[in-house]
Amino acid sequence: MTENQTPGATTVLVTGATGFIGKRLVPVLVDQNLTVRAMTRHPNDYSGPADAIHGDVHKPATLTDALAGVDVAVYLVHSLDDPDFERKDAAAARAFGSAAAAAGVKQIVYLGGLGSDDDQLSAHLRSRREVEGLLGEAGVPVTALRAAIVVGAGGISWELTRQLVSNLPAMVVPKWVSTRTQPIAVDDVIRYLAGVIGCEEAYGRVFEIGGPDALTYLEMMQIAAKIRNGRSLPILKVPVLTPTLSSYWLALVTDVDVTTGRNLIDSMGNEVVVTDRSIENLVPGKSMSYEESVRSALAQE
């Protein structure tokens, strides 16, 4: 527990506890001597360090027991692989926020997406922003951390990058490769999430999190290729390559399904960079560079 966190924030529910972020966050919270509940649809299959409890954000009746006695709830679920993800995620967020309020939860911590509200956000980023608001609709203070690409073994965006530079000798890409983003190492995401849990100064606030490097997708792929393969990847930009065609192409050369690929590609037209570093006042520490995060992710494969 950090100096900013309150002793009262002793019981934490982590949704999505078996996912890319959740399975890394749970042991860190356990090491901080917090009482952690790992919410999962299949508690009998859970093998992590926390107590597993059944819960499904798409089945509100299951949330009452999961949230009983919880001080802080960490919300890490989404339906990006579903064609109807916007409606499903909105309904789930509203139900979870209502159940959390009824249970007396003091704080909901949510990992959302970067992107300026002034931009025409993609459906994916627009949904993340909507969920952010709906979680707090019933009155529980929400702490939202907004991130771009999270670099770590098993993360969808990183797996796309890794598999593309590993599987292809050259690449034909659309114009979105020139869009800037601000990748962040998964270990830094975990550090920030753990740092705001139970921190009253973070209640009801939005924080942007990212590594030190703002890069285009093209630069990211070239850096990853050089580290992974010891050479740059020949890339040819083409003026027209629709999101639908791009998603089928990704499904062909990676193991990311078409629906998820399409939703991610739609977001790649939005510049997602950090403009506010106020999180560093609450959770100090040096973040990994993109090169460091790539090397770390490859070492974890």
C-alpha cells in the first residue's frame, strides 16, 4: 500500500481476473496485503493467488455476492470480440455501477482508452469513454486510467505487432500507420492501477497513462522488427486499404479474429497520446521506454 492509499481500502474485487491485465494485477495487490477477490465466470478453474468468486457483468444477478463487502472494484472487462460490443459493454457497465453503489463500494477503478473528446472517436474508443461514464452513473466515484497500446505478452495490440513482424518478410499497410500513439509497458499499467486503488485523491478523476515515447504505428513496427529479427521490415504504404479488408488480412496472418481486428483498426485513425501527466504526482516512478517494453514482452513469450 502506498502513502496515498487509505487503510480502509482493504477488500478489492478484480473483474477480468484471468485476463491480460487482471492476472498480472491480482498478485501485486495480494503482495500489498490487500484482501483480493478474483471475479471470474469459472471460479473452479481459477488458479491465481486470490480467492475466486463467480460473477458475470452480463448477468447482473451474479454481481450482488461478488461485490458484498468490497471497498474498491477494478473493472477490466470488455466485449471487443463481439459485433454488438457497444450495446453489451454499456449495459454491463450500467449494471455493474448500480450493483457497486448498492454494495457500498467506495471506488471503481477503470482502464479505458486514450483519445481526445474533440476528435471523432472510433466505435471502440467511443465505447470505452461511454463505459467510463456509465460506471459512475449510480454514484460510485470512478478513477479512470486512459491508455493507448499496452505492450506485454498476451495483449491483443502487442500480439498483432509481434506476429506481423515475426510472420511477414514485408508488409503492405494503409495510411493509418502514420498515426501517433503512446505505447505503455504492461508492468507500468499495473503499477498505475495498483497505485490509485484506495487513493482518495484519485476518486472521481481521469488520468492519462503512457510510456515516454510517442510513436507512429510504422515506427513501432520497425522498432519491434529490429529487436525481434535484427533488421528493419520493408513496408509499402498504399492509399486505400479499408478496415474490413485490413481485418481479414490480419486474421489471415495472425491469430486475432476478424471482429476484434476490425474494431482495433477502426481506432488506429485516432491519435492517442498523453497530454496530461498528473498521474505521476500520485504514482511516481520511471516508465519503460518502448524499446525496453518490447524486449520485456519478447522475454515473456
